[in-house]
Amino acid sequence: MQPLHKVLKQRIPIIWVTQSLIAVNVLVFLAMLFDGAGFWHSPNGVQLAWGANFGPATQDGEWWRLGSAMFLHFGLLHLVFNIWALWDAGQLVERMYGHLHFISIYLISGLMGNLVSLVMQGNLAVSGGASGAIFGIYGALLTFLWYERAAIDSHEFRWLFGGAAVFAIATIVLGFTIPGIDNSAHIGGFVTGLLISQVLTKPLKTTRFRIKTAFSICTMAVATVILVINIPPPKYRWSDELLLRKEIGDFLIKDQAINRSWLEIMNQGQQGNTTYDALAYQINSTISDPYDESFEKLSQLPSNTALPSATNLAHLLTYVQHRKDESKMIAEKLRNQKILGIRSVD
């Protein structure tokens, strides 16, 4: 009886899918570094821009985040741990199931893991990482080893099966005790790997019952429906938050231009080479009217208090209202020639 790794290597000598997945994860991490991600910890804003899983964004028509989140990592340690785990199990599982089945297990487990994460913490956390997909790979590894235990050397079976089981269980247990770990994605991916591998296993010697395949397919279908039905409603729409951020940023640029206009008007008044009416007209046209327009535009933005930028918007509206009223009052006083220090030109 040959060692398992030699038998599998004879079936599939090149494990290019595992290597490709590792390369993609590393390249995405490097690209994110150039886009503002931290080496040790990546800000949520960068993760969201690159496609992290987050209830208000994913449920706002961006369901592709369930897939893109599989290739994002929040820091070097996060990436290294996942790459090590993927290489450790992937080189065996790819040979056990074949290239196409292996990538299917990886992607479906990752998608289901992120779906479970969305149900469990959709509004609470920004999540990403290959962990759900990798746990699916470990689930597939355990399934194959269990069904083929009669064809594998007993010592090798205990070493491989025990090691994979201890790794999976210990990591999940740690996930309940260490803050910041998306344990729901781990569990969802692991269970998915166990189920889908029932359908895709290529036996070495043993014959599997078709009823197990049907059971796995039905279980996954029912679980998917239940998960989709139980996705918590988002507290706000991500597109609304992005709109608020854009409009607030646009106004701040506009406000700088208005303040420059105000300084120019003050300089003209101090030089004494213009009339009160002309100054009042300039204040209305370059100060009051732009603030009026901005106030109307900002007032029409989404007002959901759950939006992260809602407080900034409220403060901004108060500021714009104050500046608008103040400029109109100054213009009116100028017309009535009640402001001293600005000389009228005859």
C-alpha cells in the first residue's frame, strides 16, 4: 500500500489551482497596500472599497461582495495564516477531487460562509478573508479521508484525519473567544465543505451511496433558502451613505470658494472704492445665494439617522443656515448703511 500523497500525486501531479488561489490572494493584498490598506491592519473604508462583505452594502444590490470578500485580508498575519492553511490542505484536496471540483468546493464554501456571516452580523461588522473557503477545503478533506479510510494506511489516516479535525475544531473554538474573528463564516464554510464534498468525492476504492449525494444537495438547498430568508434588514442603504459623503465633500469645497469670495468683498469694502449697495449685491450673489442653494440640496439628502454621516449632515445644515442668515443680515444692514468702517463712494 502506497502512502496517500503518492497515490494522489499519480492521479493529479500538478496542483495549479491551489497555487493560483494563493497568488490571487497575495496580489490583491499587495494592490490594496498601494491603495491605502495597512500592512498590519487595513481600515474598513479600504476594505469596503475593495468589496468586503457588509450588510448595508451587500444588500444594496452589491451581492457580488459575497464573492469578492473571499480575496480580501485585513493584515499580513491574517493573510499568512490563511495562505498557510490553504497550502497545507489545498495540495491534498485538489488531488483528491480534481481541479474543477476543488475550485467548486473553494468558491461555494466561501460564498456560503459569507452568506452565514451576513445573516449573523450583517449590520455589525465589515468582513472579509479566505477563511470560509479554506474551512470548506478542510471539510472536504475530512469527508474524503473518512470515506476512503479502508484504502488508507491506518497510521496515515489517524495522522491526517486527526490533524485536520483538531485544526478545524480548535480554530472554531478560538473564534468564540477572540474578538474580531468571523466565526460564522468559518462554521458556514466548514459545513458547506462537508456537504458539497459528498457530491464531488472521487472514490479510490469504496463505493458511496447515491442517497448521501441527494441528501447533501437537498440540505444545501434548504439551508440556502433559510439563510436568505433570515438575512437581517440593513439599517441603512450603502448608496445613501456614499451619496452623503460625496455631497458633504462637494459642499466643503464649495464653502472654501464662498469664504474666498467673502474675503474679497471685505477687502473691497476696506479699500472704500465701492458703494454699500454694490457690496450688498455681491454678498447676496456670491454668499447668500450659494448658501441657499447648498441648504436646499443638502436638505433633500437621505435623513436616516442610522447613516454614519447623518450627524455630520445635521451639523452642516445648521452651519449653512447660520451662514446664510448671517450674510443676508449683513447685506440688509449695508443697504441701510448701518455698518461702520466701510466708506461709501460718491
